Amino acid sequence: MLKKNEIWVGLVLGLILPMIGFGIFYGIFAYLDRADAVSNIGLGEDFRLRTIGIVSIALNAILLNRKNKRRRTRTMRGIVIATFIYIIVWLVYFGDTVLNAVQ
């Protein structure tokens, strides 16, 4: 099923992988926070959430690299479309905070 070189396969993979990565990273940081192993001193109120989000989106680069090695160009297009969707959502959600911090 996933060996098809189709855009919809890339869309599904590109949408699911960042969600799974976000859940894993969020769980790790929640555990470290409960164990008092991390500090929020000097960081913005949503710094951790922004960072986890962008790192989760970047997981699609690993997926793109794997599909590029197998020459699955249509699947790669689907992954790129899903990545752009996530980037737009991230910018809508955090763009005001990030852009106002620069001023």
C-alpha cells in the first residue's frame, strides 16, 4: 500500500509523521518538566511549544530524504504539500509572537 508513488501517500505520511513526533517530543518534555530536569527561566511563555512544533515539522525532511533515495517523486510532492500546510498553520498560530519578538 505505501509502496505506491502517489501524492495521496505523501500527504498521509507528511501529515501523520509530524503529529506522532509532536506527541513524542511533548511527552518527553512533560516528563522532564515533572522531574524538574528543565528550566523555563529566560524563555518566552510558548517557546517550548513553538520549538516542538517546528522540530516536528522538520521530521518531514527525513521522510523526504528516504523517498528521494527510492525515486518516489509524486510521494515527495505530497510530503512537501503537507509540510507547507503545517508551516502555514505554525505561522498563523505563532507568527505574531515570533515577528513581534524581533522588534
